[in-house]
Amino acid sequence: MKKRILLLLSIILCLGLVSGCKPKPQEGKITITFQTWNPADSGPDSPIYKIIDSFEKENPDIHVEYIFTESGAYQEHMRVKLIGENGPDVYGISSGSAFDAFRLFEENLTPFCENTWGEEWRNKFLDSCLERVSGTEGKTFGLPLGQTYAGYMWADVNMLKDYGLKVPTSYKELQETCRILREKGQYPLAIGAKDDWVNLDLWMSIAADCDRDALYDAIEGKATFESEPIIESLRIWQECFNNGVFQDKALKMPLYDTVNDKFQREGSVPMFVNGSWAMNMYTVSDEQTRKVFDSEGANHEAFLLDWNDDGKISPVTANVDVILCLNPESRQKEAAFRFMAYLVNEGQELLVNRYLEYMPSRADMELNVQGLSEDGKKNLDYILENGKTNVAGTRGIKYEDLSLAVCDALEDLAQSRITPEEAARQIQEVATEVHLP
């Protein structure tokens, strides 16, 4: 009975995190619901509202009811909604294990794509993005709204200069930089380690720097996680907590909005961990952010490290950030797909070229960001160059149990509950189960 009560309470709490209300029928209009955690509901200036308003003006027969859900509860909430009878017509899901786990709730979009864009519609998207949303037998289970790159860190160059420091280029330099910052009473490298996805992003970049083939072969069951390069990456990860590279109590701090705000809105930490999507620091209308990023002489730098001291910087990982899916139970599939098509066309133009929420997922899209400062242009060029020449592989792990096992091991390592060798062994045990024939 207690378990049933707890389950009911968790569902109620999950549902309570949703903003928005049930769609109200409008006379002469089709109402479709769109639910996602990203693009976020950040007030009336949020780009998602601009996109919806523009779509409704061009499609006066359709009304879009937008439902925003906090990211921390999103996947659990969507399971409840889609299993029930009140699931949204269109919803966003993250790529990797979550996208695969929701396959029963994902309509095959290939017929819709062919009807809308013709038989050559696949040429519309980047191959790397299309691969993330494709199944077998030519089926397509989602549309890629945008692409992101993970593994980056960001520095306030002026703040580092105030302490007589520069942006580190290697793990050895990072350790010394963080030691000096701590001595001066300042934050070292700030990380939102309460969030599993943040930990996985950075560790995968470290592991790929140690040996990208060893990492991805182990993920696919072609090699073992108990190899020396993987153990080395786990050792570096643990050391960052033990030797003061990461801030104290990092495991209690989420990236949004705690750690992110310290860098973006307060300008109070010299370095933090975040991905390519952090470029939106240069575009958001938030007055406090603008004071930090538009101040005279502002100098921020996205950077990568040589984690294993072999003379080469770490690669980034890449993936579709938000996949748009069509609910098979939707009663308004044609109207819903019309909105999805608008999101990846006109919507992505705004999300990328105005707000820099993502990098493009479309092959036919020209990147033409307006209004960027020189500081922003410099970092966008750096991110784009690494996106072209320095990608290790897919961001994240598509096997849900394996992804959870890695995240659990990273948390245990951060608290020194296990050794790197024990972590590799625990992860490998799960990997073996995942890849059993």
C-alpha cells in the first residue's frame, strides 16, 4: 500500500511541474498540443512563443497549445502522459536512450516527410542528424530540431587575468589554475554535477581524449570498459573532485540555474562546464546577462583541454538536442506534422540564427547569426570549427541501462565510494548484459 501511495504522489508531483492548461477548443480551428522541456518557457520573450505566433498567423486553421515541463521531471512525466489518453500531439524528446525507449509512442514520419518535401527529403537534413532519428526499413521516428556539441568549458578571460592567470590548455595547467584560484578564495572550475547529463557529457569528452575508439567500442559491446584508457578517464574524473579542480559540494549543484547563473548572470565564477548551447548567453534579452556579456571589453572563451597530456585537445561529442515526435494516438496528425515541419524550417531559422539555442540540423540551412558581438563571433567560430574537424562521436549513450550505470559510477567516483578499476568493472557488467544476444 505504501508503495502505491508513493507512486501516486510521485505522479501527482510530476504533473504539478507542468505549466499550461488543457487546450480550449476554438471554434473553426484545430487544436494541437505541443509539449517539451526545450525550447524553454522563459517568459513572453521566449523564442517558442514567437514561433507559435508566426505559425498560427500563417495557418489560421490551427491553434497550438504549448505545454512546458521542467527538464528534471520531463521523461517521467511524458511516460505518464503518453501511456494515458491525454498525451500531446507533438512532443520533444532527447536523443539517445530516451528516444529509443519511447519508440512505442513515436509515429513513423517517413510518409509525412515524403508528402511534404518529396522523395528526396532526406537531403534536407545533415546525415549525422538524420541517423539519430532513423529506424530500420526506412522508418523515421522524429525530426531533428537542432544539433549540439558537448565537452566544452567556458572561461571569463578578464577574471582570470585579474588573478594573473590565463585559460588553461591541459589538465596539468587546469590543476594549477584551480589551485591558485582556490588560494585566492575563488571558485575553481564550476560544474553542475548534480545533473547526470552534465557529468556524462564531460566524462565522455575526457574518455574520448584518452582513446575515442576504446570508448565507443566499449559502448557498442565490441571492447571492454576495463581497458586502460577508460580506467584512465575515470581516474581523471575522480581526481577532479579530490584535487580541487571542481568546486566543493559540486554534486549538490545543478547546472540550471545555479552554476549557469554564477557565470552568465552574476559573472562571479571564472570558469564553468557547459556545451555549445551556452552560446545563447550572447542572445538572451535578460538584462542581468546583458550587463555581463555586453560590458565594455568583455572577453569570454569556450575552450577544450588536453586531458591526458598527449599534446592534443579533447574532441567534442555531437547529437540532436531535441527530437520532435508525433504521437501515434494523435487525432490531428496532418495538422500536427504541419507544425513540426514549421518548427524545423522557419522555427529553426529563429532558434539558431537569432537565439543560438542550437547549431543547425538542416543541410539546406545557412548559418547567419545576427547581432553577435565580437566576443560572440569568436566563440561561435571556435565551436563551429571543432564541430567540423574534432567530433569524437555521438553525444550520450543510447542504451538506457548502460547510460544509467555510467552515471551511477561517475557519482560514486565523485564521492570516492569506489576506485576507477571498480567503476570500470561495474559498468562492464551492465554492458555485458545489455549486449547479450
